[in-house]
Amino acid sequence: MIKVSIIGSGNVAQHLITAFLKSEAITLVQVFARNSQSVSHLVPENRITSDSSRLKAADVYIIAVSDDAIPEVSKQLNFTNKLVVHTSGSSGMDVLDPKNRKGVFYPLQTFSKDKAVNFTEIPLCLEAESEDDYAFLEIIATALSDKVFRINSAQRQSLHVAAVFSCNFVNYLYQIGDEICHENNIPFEILFPLIRETANKIKDLSPKVAQTGPAIRRDQKTIERHLTFLQDNPERIKLYQLLTESIQKNNV
Amino acid sequence: MIKVSIIGSGNVAQHLITAFLKSEAITLVQVFARNSQSVSHLVPENRITSDSSRLKAADVYIIAVSDDAIPEVSKQLNFTNKLVVHTSGSSGMDVLDPKNRKGVFYPLQTFSKDKAVNFTEIPLCLEAESEDDYAFLEIIATALSDKVFRINSAQRQSLHVAAVFSCNFVNYLYQIGDEICHENNIPFEILFPLIRETANKIKDLSPKVAQTGPAIRRDQKTIERHLTFLQDNPERIKLYQLLTESIQKNNV
């Protein structure tokens, strides 16, 4: 059985703990967390420690802490030449202390504390210094998920930017839709089927091919009507104009 | 049985024809289309005409033609005081000729010609001049869909703008994500679970509450790294900055 230790007690740590405890191929030997309270509902008492001198031997140590804390936490580990990975999308592998073998085990999903996730559908992005360590991480990853990708640090950085556009910024456009509906006494749920269809369509068509709406049709009359409608909200106008221009420029 | 006639042969017309032919509560008496060829695979020959003098009596006439053509088509009808509705999201009810009773029957969805849709899940937005006509449209709408909404012309205009933000612009942000992935040799499908979760989350949480990412966390270090990453693409930088500022301003 492969032995895994998790370092951290936050959102990602908790979801990983739950996933590893379910797995039959992996043993979660220990959780190391300063704040052991926050994982005590998940893991038996004797497998939690907040004392770095009491770390048990494991095949891989997964650091799931905030980006800023990764260098310090990896430095404090009182062993060397073990496989130590972090779970951050926006940090390079090189933030890890060089006294251990480095790797990355990055689950690409938004985790909310109280929302269970189906780990088998979460893309796991792996990186390691050596092929042996990569192969080992791959065994662990495939035990949790059907979607395992080899992604180096530079790619992971670009992936993080792509995710900001396709998810964080998308959610903000939903917020604008929600606000416009609300301001006009329309239930936001009226847009749910369209939002779902828009998100589903790109599995069959590339977004470039799937683009619809007044911008791509160059339907100037409708665009003008929309800008008049938005006239009291300069910020929405700026966004509407910039997105419309970008769509038109990039789809000639 | 309620008798419905459809005027038009485009995308929306075809999807409505298919839906009405399936309904047991409604009879599709006739399709009136200049281009009768494009619906001949859907409707029996004797129920299609391209001659406006041969229009059969119906309880409601649904005009599903391009926005620009609605006024003219509604004027050419050779009868008066019948219920005539259009299916446009961006046109007011007043574009219809006043010689007939006016209404709107607007299905809020993106239709693609070769993709079947489940009409029961499509929001139908209704409007009519009189309560009697509204009630009548409601009977027809509930025969097709579980989601029927009373939406007046001003609301419909705002709904159209909300849909542009939450769907057309969203799809363009998917395109940017796709391009960034492609440029860095990452398969775009790696983002699908995140895109799906982002679209699903807003059913349980308002978008404002669901917002995550560096902008809302005011994680200036990550934002700077992303802007550096984007430095060769001024357009993406402008979008990134404007969306980040808007998120921060609107979530104080």
C-alpha cells in the first residue's frame, strides 16, 4: 500500500483527506496540521499531529497550505530526500525546499468547504523532477481520478490564467446577468438553461465556432440599443464595448 | 384543440414546428413560409404554403422570422383582429401591425439547426395586450414547457442584455481560455469540469457569493504574475484588468 501524508488542514487538504480515506490503493498515514481541530472530524485522533518532530514515514508528503506558506512549510520538514509535493496552481515546483525531491499534485477545481465533490472527475495536474517520481505520483493520482495530466510549472501558470478567464471572470459575468435581472424584476433562474447550454456546447464545438449574439453577427442596431439600455452604468458599458470589440476583432 | 400557425422557416420556426407536432394539446394547422423547402422535411406538404392568400384559420399566428422582417410580415397578413405574436427577444411587442391583437412568445435559448433541444426545459417568455390573450398564450406555452414567464417588452429588452453578458460574453471568455491552453500545449478539456462546476454553482449560491479567484481575494502578487504572463497580448491585458477592477469594485 502506498503511504501518503497530508500537511495542511484547509479546504484542499480536507477534500484530499476525504478522497484518500475512500481509496483502497492508498493509506493516509498521517495529517500534519497546526490547527488539528479542523480535521479532527475527518481523521482518527492518532493519525493527526501538530508536532513536526512526530511525523511518520510516508512515500509522499502532500503540502496543501496557502501559496505563501509553501516555502516555509517545506523547509521545516525534518527529513531529506523524500518526495514532497505541493497542490498549488499558481506556484512553481521550485518554491519547495531542495532538501527533498520535488513534485506538484494540483487538483484543478473550485473547492467549497461544505460541498462534497466527486474526485474521480477532477483533473489532477502532475509534475515531478524525476521520471520515477512522476510515475509514482501518477499511480496515486489515477487511484483518485480518471483525469490525470502531466503539466509542467510554466504550463500550470498559463492554466491558472486560463482558469481565471473561463471561470472566475465567467462567474462575474453571471453576476452582472443576475443584477440586470434583479433590477428588472426578472428571476435570474430564467437564464439557467441558457447558461447550462452555453457551458455544455463547448464540449462539442470549439468556443470560437459556438459564438453567437449581436457582436459576432455585427448587429449594430441591437448593440446600440443595448448600450442605450446600459447608459446609467459606465462600468457595464466599458465591459460591453470591450468584449464586443474583442469578439469582432478575434472572429474576422 | 388549439390551432396554431407558424410563419417562418428558420431556426426558431423549425424548433417550434417540431415541438408543436409532438404536443397532444395543440394542432399545427399550417406553416407559412416563403422558402417552403426548408420545412418540407418536418411538415406534410398540404400543411405548408408560401401563398399569403391561402392562410388557414388559426387561434394564434406565431411569426418566427428575423427581427427586421417582423413589421413587414405582420403588415402583410390578410386578416384582422386575430392573435398574432412574434418570437423575438430584442423586439418590442409594438413592432407588430396593430390591425391584429398583439403578443410575444419568446423562447429563451440558443438554437442550433442540427441540435435537438428539450423544449420542456426552455423558458418561454410571454406578453400580450389583453389578459385573455395572455391566458391563452399561457395554455399553449405550458403545453410545450415547464418554464413559463410573464415578461413585458421592457423586461425582455433587459433580459436580452443579461443574456449577452451571461452567455455570449461568457462563451468568448471560454474562447480565451481555449486559446491560452492551446498556446501552451494543454488540452482545453482540462477546464471542462471547472467550467461545469462554475455554471452549476450559481443554482445554489448567488454569483456574488460564489465568486472566487485572485481578484476577489485581492491577491495582488498573483494578479501581477498573470499580467506579466499576458504581456504580449494587450487585448487580454485590458480585459483582465477591467474585469479584475470591476470584481473588486462591486464586491467591497
